[in-house]
Amino acid sequence: MSHLWLEWTKKIQAIAQSGLAFSKDMYDIERYEELREISVEIMAAHADLEIEKVRGLFTNEDGYQTPKVDVRGVVFKDGRMLMVKEKADDRWALPGGFCDIGLSPSENIVKEIKEESGYDVYPVRLLALFDNNKHPHPPEAYHYYKIFILCELIGGEATVSEETSMIDFFTEEQLPELSTNRNTESQIQTLFEFLRNPSKETMFD
């Protein structure tokens, strides 16, 4: 119940944005703009954020509102999983990030892994497509889908980037402190199941 206000705010913002994308009537446009401003005020009040920062998040979006797509690479070596330490929160995550326009999910993850870890990989299989709202992530202003792609390590060497400060491989029993905005412990445990059972079916939701 504690985060219902966040879900309501995101729904109000999505309705307003979609209305602004398709409405032609000037009065309807005014109403949708007012509705979006209400969502900004609610978010700023409850999240203890500056109203201009929230307004920037919400008003920079155009067109019909859809979930954002985040892709994460799952790379195993000797029974351990590749992770990078994020400079943003000093915690660990699977390499990855938002999908870039013009690249497929597999092309995105190859690029992200190279940029964040220095390793070259080959995408092998889609393991899971998860809805952020159905997993124990911290509250977010946006709705995300997370794509987890199994990749084979084919070259390169550990190299930090502007976004990462360390690169390492971890066993399931010795996971580091996780960046839970990016991946949760339960998700990591689920992904290790694919290492033990390569024929495990792709998961979703």
C-alpha cells in the first residue's frame, strides 16, 4: 500500500501524455496538461524531489506512453556470473542499460557489455523478460521491462568505464551488494538456474 501513490501517479502521467499525443481540441489539451501537472505535484510531494526535476522527467516524454526497455547481459565463466560495480550507487549489477534506438536487443547487449566491462560476447539466448513492477525493485518514476540475455564470452579483458569502477565474476553463494534498481537478488538466483539447467524455459513477467 505504501507505494500505491506512485502507481497512481504514473498512470495519471501516462493518461495525460497519451491525451496530449492524440488530442486536437484545445480544451482537451489544456485538461491533459493540467492532469500532467497534477502528476508532477504528487510525485514531487511524495518523493521529496524538486518539482522542476520531476517536471523535466515527465514533460520530456512525447507520444503514447509505453514501458522503457532495459537489457542486461548474463555471462558465466567457471560457474560464476559477470557483474560490474556501478559508479552511480557503488553497487553491483549485470552489465546493461536502456536499449538504444536503431539497435536490436542482442546488438544492444553486446555494446553495453563491451562498454561497461571490456569483454566481447556473443548473444546466445533470451532467458527472461521481466516486468519491473512484478519484482522487488525500489520504486521508480517509470515503468520498465527488463530483458535478460545469455551471452557467451569470446574475448576482451576487464576494463572499467565512465559508468563502472570494478568488474568481477561471482558465485551464487557469494553475491556482492546489488544495485537493486538494476537487478534483484531473486532475479540473479533465477538466472543461475539457467546455468544448472540449460534447457529451462524462457521466463516472462
